Amino acid sequence: MVNASGATIRAAVGVGTSSRTLNAGVNNQGAMEVNQDMTLGNSTQVTANTGTISIASGKTLSVNSATFNFNGGSISGPGGVHFTSSTANFNTAAFPSVSLAFTSSTLGSSGVVTNNGTLVFKYNNTISANIDNAGTIEVHHASSYNTMTGALTTQPGSLLRIDGRDHHAGLTISNGFTNNGTVELASASGYNSALTVTGGQLVNASGATIRAAVGVGTSSRTLNA
């Protein structure tokens, strides 16, 4: 399905919690307006974006069991996007500055992509993208379920937070990296948190911080590096 330049796909506000579902591979060259929670997905089709996607406050564009290629254009909030059982490829210099959440998904890129917003990894994710983090990366689930094989670079003021809020939380990174911002091991609800670096060193640069944050109960913080 091609949404041409100048055309609009709209998930309109309705009554109650009624759903909006688009079971199609969409080539979005125009505008997509998510004013109500909307699900987009088709396991046999590829969705690509070079147009605009706007998501209203408190609303979510859910990409389920699909391949989503962000080749340009924009995604604007204040709402966010949640990828589930999907492959998301960001083939641009930067991620859109909206909240992007991932569950049982793969995040890829064609080159280095800068994060100026918030990336949330829940569980069972593979991160093959090369990420330059100038914003926030949060991990909310078990270390054996979130793995980063791409290169990670960080900027001053950036935050990598491993937060045991939903379950024991952790991230395994295959390559060493330099922390120029803050790495925080936290627990919002009493679960453990861990960061593992399996190849190379974790360098905590001058002016940067690694923090074992106060949390709930007797939850532990582990740095395997």
C-alpha cells in the first residue's frame, strides 16, 4: 500500500478504547496521523517511511510482526512507537526524537545512528545497530534476553540505564565502549540489574559516571566488565 506524498492515513479518535489496525505493508511517502492507538503490521510485507508520522499524546503506534524501514522523513510525538516481534531498520543519521520501545525485536541500521531521544529495550531484543548515544537508553528485562552486537559510542550527558523495574534487568554488549556520560544500574521495583561487556574494555572517561543507584529492597547491581 503506497501512501503518496500529500496523502494521509489517519487513526481517528473515537468512542472508548476501540482499536485501529492496518494489516498492510505501507510505503509511507505522505502523512500518517496516529490520534488513537494503532497497530501496524504484516509479516509478509515491508513497511517503509520517507514521509511524516505524528503520534498524539498518550497514544502508541504498535508495529507487530513486521519489518519497518525508516529511510527518512520524521516521526514526531509526544506519543511513541512500540516494536514487538519485528525488525526495525533505521537508515538515517539519527533516530527520530520520540520514545522507541522494543520487545522481542531486532534493531538494525545501515551506519552509525545517533540517539537524541529515548530507546527502551524490554526483553528478547537483538541490537545490531551502531548507536551513538546522546540521549537515553533504558533496559528493563533480563540480561540473557537483550544483546547488543553493534558498536556503542556515548556523548557527554547521555544515559545508559539498566533498570530492574519489570524483572531482573540486564544488557550484554559484545564490544568494549567508552562511557562519556552516565551508566546507571538501578531498580525501580526490587529486581536486580546487570551490565555485561564480553569483548574489550569498558572505559569510564574523565568526567563520566558509573552509578549503582539506590533502589527497592535488597536488589543487586552487577557490572561484568
